[in-house]
Amino acid sequence: MQEAAHRRQLKKGANESTKAVNRNEAEIVILAADTVPLSILMHLPLLCEEKDVLYVFVSSKGALGRRAGVSRPIIAVTITANEGSDLTGKIEEAKDAIEKLML
């Protein structure tokens, strides 16, 4: 996630994540499970399943914000696709790891 932020392949926040999924730019969506109220981001898993995008919940929005390189808590982060990027291999590895966790 930190490398994606440095390469400008990271969208921060629920609104930006929703836009990225709708535009078919999203590779992985990461959501914070401690969001209050949780209903403000529950449209994202449905949208991700509809668009066939992997998503995962993490426990803390504070930790998610720190990993994204922001000093504030963030409820959603999206790693976006970029053709010819050096991150393509790492994104595929992360997607494989997430899929293994789902089984």
C-alpha cells in the first residue's frame, strides 16, 4: 500500500474508492471494520462483488490511514490499476494472498 501511495496508485476515502470501482480502475479495496456507523461504507462490498474486485476488511481505520501515508484515520483505500507499473506483480501477489485467505 505504501508503494502504491508513492506511485499515485492509491485512492483514499469511501467516495474516491467508490469512483475507482465504478470506473473499473480498482484492483483491491481495503475497508476499516471499526467505521462508525458501518453502514456508510457497506455499499462498497456489494459494488466490489458486482464489479469482481477483491476487497478486504482491516481492524483499524487509524492503522489504515498511517499505512496510506496520512495522519488521519481513513475508512477505505483502493489500490488502482496502472498499465506498465512496477507494482503490477506485487498487486497480483497481494490478490493471490487475499484469495487464499477467503478459502
